[in-house]
Amino acid sequence: MSPDLLTQVILPASLFVIMFGMGLSLKIMHFQAVLQAPKAVAVGLFAQMVLLPLLAFFIAILFALPTEIAVGLMIIALAPGGATSNLFTYLTKGDVSLSISLTAVVSLITPFTLPIMVVFSMLYFMGDSTSFTLPIIPTILQLFVITLLPVALGMWVLSRWERMAQKIEQALKWFSVLFLALIIVLIVLKNINQMGTFFAQAGLATLFLNVSALFMGYQLAKWTNLSQPQATSIGFEVGIQNGTLALVVAGTLIGNEAMMIPAVTYSILMFFSGGLFGYWLHKKRG
């Protein structure tokens, strides 16, 4: 799974489009919602920004993952939620406004936190033996260009041409989900003879991370007496990460094919585990 046109051009360009679509769904009120529901947002941020990376760290150690796979697992855990988590929240009658607000806030924070935490992860798991580097300042700037800039552009378009923006956003919401699925299919087809090895290396760990995070976010919200819709939203925000961004960081910014493997297996498995989690929520509601 070597860096090529897919990782160097298509992935960054698609992430830009996806983040632009996210911006088309954001209004100032979504950031005001952070102030209106501070407890729910605080619980969601704590679960996603603190507990999720810690969970990935301990899973990497528990499963004794190869060093580059361990770093790849940390990358997927450090990524924000995305359109997929928002979509799952909508389909399962969660608090969509909270979901979008959490996605927006974490997406604003991630370009600054992710490069720093990935560097620490590489130092811990790989030590001085790695030939791969991730310059922090240039990476922050690159993530700014492909994440925050398109979000700002989308919000600006929404403020000027709301009706047109809403139509485009609906199309791009499905595009982001379908395009991630297409990217995964292309990677699978390109590496069809190695997929068994990929899943042997990272499949169980990413499945464990995905399922554990879904229930961790949900249960933490319930333990803090948040409503069922809020708990549903936080469960999906913590449990469904932006696989496209993780692929960009591992494959484009770092250029390490092994680090892309957890993002690939996670992105395949999350659709099934997310669907089953949604079904469980539906049965739980009766």
C-alpha cells in the first residue's frame, strides 16, 4: 500500500471536499449550542479527546501490535468524528445538533492536537528507529488547509446562499460516506492479496477499539445523566471516527503504508459495528 496518486492527490482533495460539505451544514448556532448544552459537550469532548486516545493506547499495548500498526491505531483514535457519525446519529434519532456541534469543535481542535500526539506516539512505539517524521508546524498548516479552510469556506457559502448550500450539503453528506467506501474498495482491490495479513495485524484491535468506544461514549453519557438522544450522539461521535482524515495523515502526511492499515480495517468494520450499535439502541428503546 505505497504512497501514490491515491494518497498524494485523491485523498487530500476528497478530504477538502468533505470538510467543505461539513462547513455547509454549520451555522453560528451550532457553536452557540456548546454554551447552551455545556455538560453534554464537555462529556463528549472528554470522551473523544482524552478517553478515546487512552483506550487506543492500552489496546495497542494489550494486543502487542507491531510498532507502525500501533501508531496507525493512535492516528484513527486522534481523528475527529465526521459525516458518518452525524449520519448514524440522524438515523438512530440521536441529538443531531449535538453531534454536528461536537464534530465541528473537535475538527477545529484536531489540526493542532493530532500532529503533536502522533509525534509522541511515534516516539513511544517506534523510538529512534523510525525513518518517518512528522514535522509539527508544517503538518498543522497542511491540516489547516485541508480541514479548517474548507469548513470556513462552507460556512461562508451557507451564510450567503443558504438554499443552494443546503442542497449541495445534502449531496456532499452522502458523497463523504460513499467516497470513503469507494476509497476503501480501491485500497482493498489494490492490495487484495494482502488483506488477510492486514486484518490479521490490525483487524481485531480496530474492532475492539470501535466497539469499546461506541459503548464507552454512550455509557459515560448515561452515567452523567444526559438524555437518551444526547447519549446516542456521544456514542457515535466517540465510536465513529473520520477514516478519510486518518488515511490522509498516515498515507499522505507521514507516507507510511503500514500506518494506513488500521484506518483501512477500522473504516470497513465501523459501518457494521455502527449499524449493529444503532440496532441495539433501537431495541433498547423498545
